[in-house]
Amino acid sequence: MDLNYYRTLIVVAEDCPVSASVVPPERGDKPTVASLQHRMIAEAPGTLTQEDVLFHTWLRRQEPAERSANEVARLRDAFFSKPQACLRASPLPKKFGWGLLFDAEGRISLCPMESDAYRRIAAGDEDGVTVLKAMRSRRA
């Protein structure tokens, strides 16, 4: 089953508390989900899929940190054998003002909410790009 988005922009949530994108802070000596996801996508824009980000965010928060390739593959299969929340529920578009732009191959790039590209795509001015809203933090 393919959980990735294609030619899609996940726009920031309606109740996002910021008016411009913010780099998520670390919390003490442990990275947060938001800081891990931001770092992964920012360091390799257009190379990771939603499945990659979801799995590696989970994996990096587990012990032990070092694992064999076979164990990582086994863990990935087990991880996706259960339902997973998509990146519409990510803190990046919910709280930190980052749109998530997926290309035709399902690879993600960050799209700051204050950018011209974000505004143009969010307004529906980019043919063939689906616009989805991030999930709200609170009920309407």
C-alpha cells in the first residue's frame, strides 16, 4: 500500500499559531518530532517520501540508535503494518508554518508559508497540484 502524496501541497493548518515559518526548536538533549522532520526534509529536499519521513522520525526516537540494514527493513515492515498518521498531522504545517510540497514522484520539500511559491500554489494557481489542509490542532 502506497501512503505517499504526489503533486500535492499540504498547506498550514487554519489554527497555525505563526504567521511565518519557524525552525522547530530542540527540546533539551532529545530532538522533537518537528525538529527531526524539519532537519530531514531541509537537509535533503526533494529526496524523501512521506513514508521515509514517517518511518525515520519514529526510528530515530527509538533505542538503540544503531541497527543493521536487515533490522531496519524488518522494523519498517512492522511499522507500516499498522495504520499511520500522514504528514497532514505533522507539527510542521500545524504549528511551525511549513507547507509540505510533494513532487510527481512523491518526494517532499519544505515550502515556507510566507513564500511566493506557497501563496501561488495554495491559491490554486499551479495546474495539477492538489492542495490539502493540515489538520487543525483544536476542534473548530
